Amino acid sequence: MKIDTHPDYHMITVQMTDGSTFETRSTWGKEGDTLQLDIDPSSHPAWTGGNQRLLDQGGQVARFNKRFGGLSLKKS
């Protein structure tokens, strides 16, 4: 195995947007540094479900049926 090919893996502190912290191992920064997150699971809409635009103004199926409802696959 080659020497000095792997980055330094050390303990850092991660600070969430709400101020809570936890320790984890990382290659980011130096031993004991604090990584302050701008977006985390407690504030991001993908995890919290906030600010979702509902596209259900008739829905996609209703729009499809309105557009193509007159077509049929039956033999006449």
C-alpha cells in the first residue's frame, strides 16, 4: 500500500442550524474544527415537507382525461 495516499481522517464537530451539535469523523478541516451547516434535515423542505406547491388543480390524470378522453382503443 502506498504511503500518504489517504486523507487525514479525524474528529470534527458539526453544528446544525438550530444550534445543536454532534461529533463525527471526517476528512473536512482539521482535528477539532466545527462545521456549521447552512441547510440540514431539520430545516430543509425535502425533509420537513414545507413549502410544497400542490399541482393538484385538477391533477395530471384529470388533465390527461380532459385532453385525450375522447379517444378510445375499441374497434367500431
